[in-house]
Amino acid sequence: MKTLIYLLIPAFLLTIASAQAPPPPELKDPFLDNFVGDWRVERKMGNGRIAESTVHGEWSLKHHYIQLHYGFADKSPDYEALVFIGFVEPARCLWCGFRRARSRQAR
């Protein structure tokens, strides 16, 4: 019985170690490289008002996504958002996700 356990434990550990896939390679995309840097953005709202904010773009999460941080350099931004743009390999398309926040004073 002990011999069986001594054989099963290494086999189990070897199975777990080999099941872990290597990390995907860094995303190399000349189009997304254009978003890296600091920007001033103007947005025209539905009511005609124009809102200005700053945007900082950089590669993040081990060079798999471009992170755009809206409102990063504004002294007290009314609006702040993080946008992530990456490439989804199985679908062979760009993916975009975001998280936003609005200050209490802007409401």
C-alpha cells in the first residue's frame, strides 16, 4: 500500500506541474503602440458641452494590454476611467474593457 502511495504522489505532482500552461507571449502590436504616452482629450457631450481631460497610455499586465487612464493628471477630475485594450487570440480580435468613476461633486 505504501509503495502505491509513493508512486501516486509523484505522478499526481507531475500531472499538476505539466498542466500549467506557460504565459502567453507579449503582445506586439504597432497600432496599439500609438496609444502609449500622455494626451489631452476633448469630448463633446450630447448637450453640446465640451469636457477636457488628460489621458495616460502605457503597456500593462506584462505587456498584454494597453491601459488608458483618463483624468490621471487633472487636479480634481470630475470623471476618471481605466480602459484596457488587448488582443483575444481565440477570437482574433481586439478587446476593450473599462472601469469608470465620477466624483460626488460632479453628480
